[in-house]
Amino acid sequence: MHLNKIFERLKAHPDIKTKRKVAEICGISPPALSYWKRVPSEHCIDLEVASEGAVTRYEMRPDVFGVSPDRRKDNSAA
């Protein structure tokens, strides 16, 4: 998923709403977000928890976390 789409979905969450809050959740400064090309894997789980699963670690970094367990179940049933 593209980084801008991830930010949009995170900011849609009522407890997040801003990139400043995203940075706070990750323990970094807001300007540091502008250097991201994708979400660093060490922040994915914190963002997933903060967004209550609105954006999952699997969507943010499938190269690190692989396919979502829900999608694996769907594919195995086919």
C-alpha cells in the first residue's frame, strides 16, 4: 500500500487524525515522517494497535510481515 494511502487511513481514525499524532505514536519528530518512503517495520505494530487495526502491519509492510492471516485462510478455502 502506498504511504499516502496509509497516512490517509491512519488519519481517518478518531484518535489519530494528524501526521503529528502518527509521529508521536512512533516516537519521532513530525518532520522525520517526510523522509519515509514506506513505514519502517519497527513502527508497524504500534500504528496497527493505535489505529485499532484500521491499517494492519501486513498492509504497511507485506515484505516484512507477509500475507495477513485472514487472507491466508481465505486463499486456503478456495
